[in-house]
Amino acid sequence: MKCINILLIAALGMFASSCGNDFLDVKPTNAVVDDDNMITTNAELQAAVNGAYTYLEYYRVSTMLQGDVMGDDLQSYPWDYRLELYYCMDQRTVNYTDMGLWARLYSGAFDINTVLDKVKNIKEQNDDTKRMVAELRFIRAFLHWDASLRYGPLPSNLGKGNIKQDALGVMITDKLPEDIQGVYYRDKVSDVFAFMIREMEEIVGDLPTENRHAALTYWAGKMFLARLYLYTEQWDKAFDCAAEVISSGRYALYAKEDYLRSWRETYGSESIFEMPTTESDNASWDGLGYFVNHYGYQAVMATTEFVSLWDAGDVRFNLLYNAWWDWLPYGTDDYSWDNCYFISNKYPGRNGNLLVCNPKIFRLSEAYLIAAEAALRGSKGMSVGNWYLTELRRNRTTTEPNRYDAGYDLEDVLYERRVELIGEGHRAFDLWRNQRSVVRYSGVPNFHWSNIRVAEIPFDDYRTILPIAVRELDLMSAADKAVQQNPGYGLY
């Protein structure tokens, strides 16, 4: 598997830079000092671990919205370009593509692998050393996860429709390259997901079980494994991981009266892992709060299809904010501006500051949803799974709170997922991993009149994944370029 991409070269420069939380700046330097004395103590290793978390900062920005604007619940706001590449999916070309997560994976993994290579020089290793190594490997695996969803098909779709059984994903980056300027070929999707699962299975037991608000724990590890097992259709394993998190007693579902307020607070009873954001350390105007707010960029809004699901008894719909813009002088009844709903209350900022907003990456409610789906589709069965779906619904709505006591199906699970997880990037992937199409409904009013040119996206449509930028393939032969590019896209 010799042979990546040019973006890895930039990792050397990143290794030497100094960040607000001392990312890998274990020695004062303005150049890479790669020697055996770089990390020799747990304290130096901890400094590197603290800095490695900065590679997850992409959750503070619009990355978390991409999976929903590719779906049918959120859309790019009219005349706004910020999520155009993901909403207007017909514009993707090898010269007009997003390689952000690709670059972050390889630069992040290079830095993490550099640190892991030096752990052997710590003479007095203990449980803290094992815990920090586990955190680094967790972050590295998680970087593979998000990149995998953008640059390769979903594992449940391999061999189905137009998708090849041996389709390519990202490159597994679990070791330092022999040649930083070499060419590196992508690995099969099946191998990448197997790598992530293997990594997490190996290290999850070394993670602490006590709550650590801004750091990864055993429970976050179990949540990530539950997702990985769900996406690879290992239903019983997915159920076991999710059920273990729920039964641990360390987390509790919000009561209905607390749900709306919880999004203005940090580290509540449902939060398993949040990406910390402060007044001095945030994504500024590109952060989630400013991005989605009706007082900010107004970059995304709920589709009329999603608003049509409105349930007045369900507190989750209170996360939508109606902008009441029917006073606009150029508005007409056809466009129904009073139906402009933003998800402002899901990312409201803190203390009146839209820039300060903690993305909640792993939440307890997702564990309930995974347990319900995995039980239904695995050996546990509906009689076990209905408790999880009902328990979540009882804590969210007064409308038929016991609806699932008598049973439920996959449609019910997908409904609860779309309502619970809107704005968290799951919707399009939920449909595609179940071999369903994303359908952007037409009609008046619908707000899909905004730049929509792809009304239906089947799970095996080549546009469900991004092209690989031509600059990433430049070091390859013509034959290799053709193989390494994603299907449906050319080389120019």
C-alpha cells in the first residue's frame, strides 16, 4: 500500500505551529524536532493529547450540517452559498470540491502517529500512559470516520446498486509514512471500517469511565462503536454497546421541560462528549451558532417537508424558530415567508453570544435510537427494542408518548432519528445506509425552489460522495488516477 497525498507535506508545518492550547508544542520550537527526546514523560504526552483534540474542531463549524442539507430536512438558505456544495449536489467537480476532512485526517493522523511513535521513550509508563495512548488512537479513528462518510460509499451499500463491493474510501493512516512526499493509495471501504472497529475494540477498555466533560471516555468509545456497528449492520454488537451506555446510569434523558434549555447549557445529563467552546476559543463567525441563527448568517433553514411534521406536543420542534418574514416588501403569498424556520434554538450560543456553542458529538438520545434500531433488526427483536424508542418518546412529547408500546418498525425509528437529530448531520446517511433515496419535495410553498436541481438522490448515485480533487492525484500515473478517482467524476 505504498503510495497520499500532497497535503501530508503540510503536516510538518502544522507540527511546529503553536496554538492556543499548546497543540503538540511540547518544546519551544519553530521547526520539527523529531528525536527520541521529544516526548519522554507523561506530562509531555498529556500536552500532545490536549493539542490533538484540536483536530476535532471541525465539529464547531458547518461540517455538522452537511449530512442534513444533503437530505430532506434542512436546505441551504436562498441566496446563501456557504453550503452550496452539499445542497446543490450537481456542482461537484474535481476542481470544485471540499477536501477539508481529507486534509484534516492525514495531517491529524501524521501528528498523532508521530507522538505515538515516541511513547516508547517514556520510561515510567502506567495506566495514565495507556489512557493517553487510547485517546490519541480514538481521535485518529474518529478522523477516519468523518472522512469516510464524505469520500467513499457507506459500508452497508457495498455490492448494491451501482456500488462496487470493493469500492474505495480513504487511506488507512495508522503509521508514519516512509516517504512524506510519496504517493499513497486509498483503501477499500470495508477495510477502513474494519480498521476503525478494530482500533476502538482494542483501546476502549483503556479509557476512563468517570465523566470528563471535554475529553473522551469509555462511554464515548462505546457510542462510537455503536455507530460503527450500526453502519456495518452488526446489529447485536450495536445494541450491546448502546444498551451498556444507557444502563450505566451515568447519563439520563432530559425531561420534556428541560430539553429546550439544555441546548443553551454545557455538559448536561445527556452529554457524553462535547467539543468545548469558550469566549476566547471558538470558530468565530463560522461557528454553528452564527451559521444557523436567524440573527447570524441564516445559512440553513428547515424544509417545508420537515415543518409539515410539526407536533405541538413534541418539545423537539421548539428548536425551530419562525422568523416571521412575511412583512418583506417583495414577498408573495406563493413563497409564504412566514414559513421560514431556522434551527436557531438548537445552536443558540451561550449567555447571548452566538459564537460560543458546544457541539454535542455523542448524546444519550442517540444511544436509545441505536438500541431501538439494532434490536429491531438483530436477534433482540421488537419486544426488547420498543422500550428504548418509547422511553425516548415519553421524554420528548405529550402526543401519544406510548405510541411504540405495541410495536414499531424501521419507519418509526427513522422518524424519531430525523426529529431528534436534526442539525447533527445524520439524515442523508440514515436514508442512504438503508438503500433509500433522498427526495426533495416540490410544490408551493416548499422553499426547495432555492437553487434545487437534484430533486432525488438514490443511495447509489455517484453524487452521494465527493470527488477526489485533481491535485491529490497529480503524483499518480494516468491509470492509477482513473482507479483512485470516485466513480462518476472525471480527472479534469
